[in-house]
Amino acid sequence: MQATPLGATVREFRDRSGPSFVRIDVLLLLAVLGLTACSLYTIGEATRDDVAGSPHHFLYRQIAFAAIGICLMLLISRLDYTRLRDWKAQIYGALIGGILLVFAFGAVTNGTRRAIELGFFELQFSELGKILLILTLAAVIVDRVRQIGDRRTTGIVMLLTLIPALLVISQDLGTGMVYISIALVILFVAGTPWTHFAALGALAATAGAIVLIGAPALGVEVLQPYQQDRLTAFLSPSENPAKQGYQQLQSQVAIGAGGKTGRGDQATQTKLDFLPEHHTDFIFSVVGEEFGFMGAALVLSLFALLIWRTLRILTMAKDLFGTLIVAGVLAMLMHQIFINVGMTIGIMPITGITLPLMSYGGSSVIATFIALGLLQSVHAHARETAFAKGRDLVI
């Protein structure tokens, strides 16, 4: 009996198998698991004394959120993402409807309605809305790909973005800006002419002048008072260090105090609650103080690996729809990482954006894992297509 070459056997196995866990991006998965482990350890250390009688309250909840998120990521990685293109109208309707539900039934926190109380956690629909917006815009552009140079296509994409973005900005400036970044990156990857971006930049500058200068002069407040305080504190953090500039100054003190290897149990900024929101918005400051430069470098290296693999999947995608989905997820991740880390070290204003996979919070964690599941689905189908053609893809 003639022996079958090993290469032919492997190729036959690949041809028979559909997208599977074997075809997920292993390096991406390692980056995700590494960041999740860092998050759990940091939150456990930072919140040990935050809830009387329950020292691991936040840790246990974060473990539950991460477990749910990982299951969703693996499940979505096995789905055929191309089917979502036919559901763009329903997806966009769910996006707008979910945001309006928060306005109608959301709990009031710090004067704004951001989330709906669901018992175990607060559903912040604006986080899930990022994923719905990515899918909608990717589908719309694919349907109009032959008119990508037409200003109407750019106008439609920006209109579909600004409607939910403005609704979210009225309650959460940082998350609303993520929506706009997603739209711009998707347009760029789709091949939109640079003249369209120049026009959008001019419109943005005009709108910013109206919001920050014109509207207040007429007695109209477009931004919430706390949003204005955050912007003014970024420009002059030392002008009122006990109020508007308090968060940013305490964050910089925490990171500077960490040194090379961190202060561990002597991290007074975190342990004594000088650093506000240390388990959510300022989780990177906790990393800097408790684990020092080495800890911060580890977290940033894992984020670099995450972004690299996302870029790799962007180049591997088998179709434009998959490419644009990955581009949207890339924009979401990079915007949040840059803004969150930047605000903790004082180079960006405080906008309340969470650090993906690191900050505490059910909606943020689950939405990020769903996005990563879409990345894995695009990766799996790209490899399946390559295998069907008798070739492999370089990792």
C-alpha cells in the first residue's frame, strides 16, 4: 500500500475542517489572556479594602465578566461574520433603540444617564453600540463601494455615525468621540479621497468653535458642567488642584511614585483612595504605582501585541466587509488605549474612557470581547479560504 505524504494528509484535514478553534489567532488570544490576567490581579490588589466585609467584591465580579466575555469571544469566532451584512438595518435600529432606552430608563449617576440597572451589572449600551456601529458602517460602505469617491457616500456614513454619537456625547463625551474615530478609520481604509477628510476637518473645527466659544457666549451650554471642568483642567491642571485638576494630578503622582518596580502594598495613592476611580478610568495609574515601570511596560507590550495582530488580520481578511470590521475594531482599541493612557500621564484630557480589557466594568469588558470575537472570525475565515486554495497564511 502506497504511503500518503504527510503534507497531503495535513492539507486534506484542513480542507475537510471548517473554521475552528485551531484556526484562531493564537498570538491574539495570548495577548487577550495576558491582559485579562493583569486586569484581575491589578483590580484585586487595588480594591481589596474598598468594600467593607467583602474584600474581593470587585475581583469576583470582574472574573465573572471576563468568563462571560471569553465564552462570547470563542462563540463569535466560530460564526460566519459575512451573514451580518444582511442585517445592517436591524443592527442600526438596535443601536439607536438601545441608546434611547438608556435615556428613558437609565439610572442617574453624577447627573447623567449612562446605564440601565440589570441587577448583577449596569448595562452601558454605548459600549455595545461601538460594535453595532462598526457592523453597520462596514455593511453600508460595502454596498456603496463603487461610489466610495462620491461625497454622498461619505455624508451617509458620517450621518449614520453622528446621530448615535451626538446622543452619546450628551452623556459621555469620551465614548461619543470613539464613534467618530471608528467612522473616520473605516472611511480611510475603504479608500475615501483625502479631500473628503479635509472637508470633514474643516466642519469639525467649525463645530468645535461653536460648541466651545459661540454657544457659551449666547448662554447655551452644549457640554455638561463636569465635561467643561475636565477640558479646562487639562489645559491648566495646577490652577485648581483641589477640584478640576485633582484627578489628573493624583494620577501623575501615582505613576511617578511607582519607580522601576512599584511600591506594592505601600502604594498610598491607591490604598488610601487619593487616586479616584482607581479600578476603572485610572487603572493604568494603579499599574504604574503598584508595579512600577516594569508593570506598565508589560501591559503596554501586551497592548502592542494586540494591535499588531489586529493589523495582521486586517491584511488577511478575505473580503472588504471583513477588512472594514477589523478596521473599526482597530480604531476602537487604539483610540481607547491612547486616550486612557494619555490622560493618566497628563497628555490627554480626562474623558472617562476605559482601558480595554484592563478597567473594571461589565459592559466594557463584554463589548471588547465581542469585538475580539469578530476579529477571530475574520481570521478563521481568511485561513479557511487560503486552505481551500491550497495555500497557507504566514502567521
